[in-house]
Amino acid sequence: MFSMVRAVVRPEKDNDVLAALMDAGFPAVTKFSVAGRGKQRGIKIGEITYDEIPKTLLMCVISESDKDFVVKTIMEAARTGEKGAFGDGKIFITPVEEVYTISSGIKETAPGEVEEVS
């Protein structure tokens, strides 16, 4: 079984997270620039409220057995300071039943289990 890891992180931390994942042996990551807000409901500066904060969404599909290690790697790289700070982000995990590689026509239903579907 596979898991999809989606991490919403501060834009200034995305390169740190990508480097940490690469060093840990997980180079396959999709990166999106996104905007939104969490529990903080935006930032108020003076009279202006910014309710859409720029963030980066990093997405990868990994083996279920690697999930805890990948989550820990992301958390350590994305955290601001030792204790973290409000707005450091979130990590979402969802199950992935199958993976298809378009170029080869290979279907993966579990790590190491492949089937050609062309």
C-alpha cells in the first residue's frame, strides 16, 4: 500500500524540505505555489487583513512503511526554530490504492508489485 503525503509549508522553507527529502532518499516530489489560511485566519497588519497567505504545497507518494520517517523528515525541515511557530504548516496523509507509470504502462499496487497494463 502507498500513502500520499501533502505538506503545506512556508515558501521560505520549501527548499529546506526538498533538500531533506532528497538526502533521505525521497527525491520524487511535486511542488505547487498555493495561497490560503489556517486557524490564524490570515494576518492583520495595521488596518489591512491579509486572509490569503502564500504557502507551498509539496506532494509525494511513498510506501506505507516509510510514512512516519517522511513525516518526521518534513516536520524537522519545515519547522521554524526549535519549537516551531504559528503558520509553519500542515501535513496530510491519504491512502493510495494504485500507481500507474504512463511511459512504461506499469501498474504498482504495492511496493515491489508491478503489472504491465500498456
